[in-house]
Amino acid sequence: MLTDKAIQNLAPKEKPFKKYDAQGLYIEVKPGGNKLWRFKFTFVGKAKLLALGKYPAMSLKAARQKRDEALVKLSQGIDPALEKQQRKQEQVVQKQVADNTFEKVAREWWEANKDTWSLNYAGTIWRRIEANLLPWIGNKPISMIDPPLLLTQLRRIEQREAHEAARRIAQISSSIFTFAIGTGKAERNPAAEIKGVLKKVPVRHLPAITEPSDIRNLLLAMDGFDCSYTVYCALQMSILVFLRPGELRNATWEEIDFKEALWSIPSARMKMRKDHLVPLADQAMKILNDLRPLTEGTPGNFIFPGERLNGRPMSENTVNAALRSLGYAKEKMCAHGFRTLASTRLHESGKWDSRVIEVQLAHTDKNTIRGIYNRAIYLDERRRMMQWWADYLDQLRAGGKMLPFPQAEAVNG
């Protein structure tokens, strides 16, 4: 039988050696001086070892207690070494589960994808996650989130009558869970399993006017609008270049090539995260030349700065507010509606290949053959189209005949 004094007096040797206590318990002394407790036993006819701890952190008394607990397990037909190994594995799994919370995985997904989005869109995505999911399931292990739990959160959004928001959050959630499965942090996608359970959202197109007579009335109302010159120019440019509102209001003077009459928008400001070129018609160039002395060189060098000139662009609501002031209710026309207006009339004109129009609208091409986006694709054709569009608007403004477009064969680009 060992004693504490005898253990303390055990000096290391060139090779490891053992000193036995009783009932399979012994201490092994390593050449470096470490003294390790071991329990030797037989299970199903096979000799096995169980590591108990290191002396003196584990005393002789504690080591004997551990041995006695192992003997009890053996009497119950339990392999204490295998049980310890399984317990360690469970602890590792539990730690991995605890570390991989929904919030942590969602942020990893967002970080992995944000460079493919515009800055504004990336911010919108994270704000949706932060406001609608994190307060309730952010700290939960992602592998523990099941369909009923996720559905509860989506129902919470539906209760606010925000059905479109619920649909978008469901799509974002599905992408996050797909990412989690691919990175080995989850085994199921509860968002996919509840697909079809949410209330169907009626298709709501962004409001826009598209009839020539209505467009003419809008143009005349815009021409006579009593507002700041910057807002006036933003309205006029909106219908000439039909960019997304954020792409327009965040424009800077560095992006304009006056010699080539080209507007080069960097990928960071585009929804599809791709550089974009906007050929500028003569009418658009005149507006920019007139506005240039007023806003070039102001803080931020924005083409359409905010009224306070504090280095921030025009507010995202400015163009919409202007339309409201002109008498156009939000159900009738919005800033984004200028894109719909132009797209509808250009397609119906029969003069322009649909591919040319879609490239100018900076829409993603889902055709795998044409999926590699070239910002200069169809550029010559787009130049002609943008000038034709500006001239067409002038004709409407002047009260020219507004006959239906002939069903001419589209020009190939």
C-alpha cells in the first residue's frame, strides 16, 4: 500500500516505472518527474487502463476514491474507460453545439456573402436578421432549432401584418441553415421544412405609371415643380437613367466621365455587386453640367447632396416625397417606379433587344452562358437606346402623337 510520504519520495529514473497501491491502482513516475495515477482492470477478458489524474493535484485518497467508483461500474457491467471516452466526446460535441449559436453562424454566413452585395443591401440583410431573429433565437445552438421554433418567429412577424417581411426572413433563414449544413454545424434546414406554411403574399408590383399620356403628365408636373434645384435635377435624372434610388442618390462627381458621357458606378454601390455603366444622353449631360457648379466639391462630393451639406447624400425619401408633393400617391408612383416605367415602354417599343434593356437595368442574367457580366456589354446599343429614350420623353413633353408602338422586330445586340 502506498503512502503520501512514499509517493513524495519517488524520484524519477531514466525509464518510466510503476508503484502499485491495491486493487489495480498504481502510480507511474515519468523520467521528467510527472507522477500519474492509473487504474488497471480487466473487462470482458481484456486488460485495460483508466487514467485517473496527476499527483499531487489528485491525492492518494482521491485516486483511491476514483478507483472504487470504477470498481462499482465494473460490477455493473460498465467499462469505465469507454464511459470516460464517450463522456469526453459528448463534452466536445456539446461545446461545439454551444459555440455554434444561430447568431454566430448567421454572422459567418453574412461575412461570407456581403462582398457579393452592395453596401446598402448587405446592411439591410443584417438589420433584418438583427431585428427579427436574434432577440429570440440568436443565442440558441443552430443545430437545436427545429421547424416549430423557427415558425414561431416567422408567425411573430406575420402578426404585425408584415407578410412580405416574413417571407424575406424565411428566405434569409433558409440560406443561413444551408450554410450551416455545408460547414458541418447543422444537419437540417427547418426553413425548407416549413416552406408553404406561411401565408401567401399577394404579388405587389412597385407602383409606377406606364401609359404615355400619364408619363407626359408626370413630366410636365416635374418640369413645373417648385423645389430646390438639386431635388429638381434628381427627379429629372431619375426618369432619364432609371437607376435604383440608392444608386442615384449616392452618386459622386468622380463617377461621371464628361468627355465620354458615361456614368461609371462602382460595384460597391450596385445591388448585384457588379460595376455598371450608364450612357448619358444629351439631356442628362445638360442637367449634370447645370448642376455641377452647385454641388461639385461639397462635402462628400455627392451629385445630389443633402440640404445640410454635411457630407451625406440626399435622403432616401427625397424623391418619393417630391412625388407625393406633386400629387402622386404612393400607390400610384414611387422612386423605384421610374425603372418600371422605362422598362415597360422600352420593351413595348419593339425597337430594342430585351437583353440590351435588361443590361441597362443592371438585372442579373440567369442564363448560364451569358451569366458572366461585362459592364460594357452592348454599350454602343445602349448609347443609342438611352438617347432615343430621352428624345422620346421630350416628344411626350411637347405633346407629340402618342400612338401605340408598332410591333417592330427587336434589334439584335
